[in-house]
Amino acid sequence: MTRQRAQGRTGIESRSIRRLFREKGIVFTTQREQVLRAVIEAGKHIDAEELHRRLSASRQRVGLATVYRTLQMLREHGLVAESQFGERRHRYEQAEGRHHDHLVCLACGKVQEFEEPAIEQLQERAARRHGFAALSHRLELYGYCRACGRRNTP
Amino acid sequence: MTRQRAQGRTGIESRSIRRLFREKGIVFTTQREQVLRAVIEAGKHIDAEELHRRLSASRQRVGLATVYRTLQMLREHGLVAESQFGERRHRYEQAEGRHHDHLVCLACGKVQEFEEPAIEQLQERAARRHGFAALSHRLELYGYCRACGRRNTP
DNA sequence: CGCTGCCTGAGAATGATTCTCACTCTCTAT
DNA sequence: ATAGAGAGTGAGAATCATTCTCAGGCAGCG
């Protein structure tokens, strides 16, 4: 298979993951390392089962229960982000420094990301107005992407 | 476009629901009437099972499967709105003319609604910038409500 | 009023996620 | 290093919201 992927973007060495975990107070195990690495390599919006499948195929076997446990733990530590696009299952991606939201196409299912800092500010303002201290949020727009929109709305 | 709604508060007569269904091309059944009426009477964020419980207690018995089927159908016709507040189950409410979003308290679980028309506009703009035709959206802010925030962050 | 076909209900099925618990491994203190 | 304590793991069972199945019912048209 392909070699250790692009060391620049996704090629986190074991040593740095170990250190990352230590900094966050997370006990290091190879399973946890594998899961985090797989989420990062997947690139986008992967679900637990697919993650489990990939891990079983290559590298070391990791139990499905552990995949779920680890994803939840990584989420609590802010290392992965969880979304749900009107589907039953959750999807995960590496938590970026900057937050982004999602455009979900109802026709082809494609999910694209977008950022709109102004929205974030307004959200914060709206929350504050209600005496609410917002920690995180989830914003998803449902509709038709460029390709499908052309097809469906003449 | 007739603004015939709010017959008092909950007192929608059978006749108007019948007509409403007809206008939407929905076959009228007493079960469907009961479900819609119960959602409206519940007032806020009720889930399918609770709805089923209430219907079984009072009025006519309605099967759980029918509750689910009907909720989905009413949602597709824009008569009820569905949300999911980080829980497993979905919650439903009467679809209002104006859209609103939700503030979900991570401590006490309380859900309050808010409106921020400016956010809606920005969303629309962001979507358009990506060639995306937005039909609906879902925005939830997670954090601490006024009461819980005082307790947790002194 | 009688068909035709959509609607309903009870229970089974589904499927994503969580739980259980015996066993294993990590980490810290020796 | 090493051992001991305690947290992590895996396989399968359990959970549980939701959907499916299909025999029997009604709605609505003619």
C-alpha cells in the first residue's frame, strides 16, 4: 500500500500522538492511536463502522466497541468533531482549529463545508441575549447543491 | 395563504383539520387528526413515544407505528418540525410560520428557542456563495443556560 | 352502496450505539 | 526494570428508537 501519507498534513508520528494524548491527560493505547490516525487519514465525515472496517483491513484489529468509545472520548477532548446529516449514524472528522458548518444536498447526499465567521458572531450575540453561554454549535443547511439544483429547479 | 390558524390555542375543530389535509392532498383519518392535534396541544418538543402514550391515555388508541408514520408525513408536508438535541430520539413541534433555532443546555437539558433573522440571511448568503439552494436548516447551540451557567462558571 | 387502494396495528425486524465482564495492557511507584 | 493497581479492550449481548410486514380496515370515488 501507499507509504506513510504526506508527512506534512496527515503524517503525524506515533511520538507526537503519544505526546498529544499525554498533554490532554489521555491514556495512550495503540487502539486509540489507530482510531485517531484513521479519522485524520479518512479526511472527511467518516462513520464508526467504516472506520472499524478500515482498521480491520489494514493495521491492527480494533474492536467496534473500542472505536465508539474512543470516538466519544476524542470528541470530549476536542480532537474530533461529530455531525449527523439527517442520517441515523454519526459521522466524524478531525476537529479543526476553525469551526465550519455543513451544506447537505438532499439529492446526491454530498456534504460540503463552509465557514461564515459572521454567523458565529451572531450566534454568540443571540446566545448572550438569552443569558446562554454557548460552548459549541451545530449548523446544517439542507437543500440542493449546484449540480442537483440545476437538475431539479428549471 | 389563508391565515386560518390559532383557533384560540388548541381548539382547532375537526372540520378545519379535515380541510387542511384536503388542501395538502393528505388522506384524512382520525389517527392522523389525533396525532397532529396532540403535537399542537403538547406545545413543545415532544417525542414519538410520549405522543403515543398521551394518545393511548386519552382519546382513541393509535399505534406507535402510525405515530411515526404520521409524524414523518406531517413533516414532509411542513406541518410539524423535527429536531434532535443530541439525544437519540427525535422531538417534534408544530411548524410555525417563522423559523426558530434552539439553545440546548448541557446541564439541565432545557431547550429554549430563539430567533435571529440576521443569521437566516447570512446562511442564505453563504449557501448561495457555494451555489447551494437551501431549503431548510437546523441550528443548535450547546452550552449552559442562565441558571446552570451561574452554577458552573463562577 | 360497493370497489379499490391507501391506512392501520401488533409485533417482528433493523441497526447504530452502548453495555458487560473476563482478560490485557499502561503507567507509576518501587 | 518490575510489579501492582487500575484503566482499557474485545466479543457478543443488550438496548431502544425507528422502520418494516402483512392481514384486516376504512376513506373516498364512482
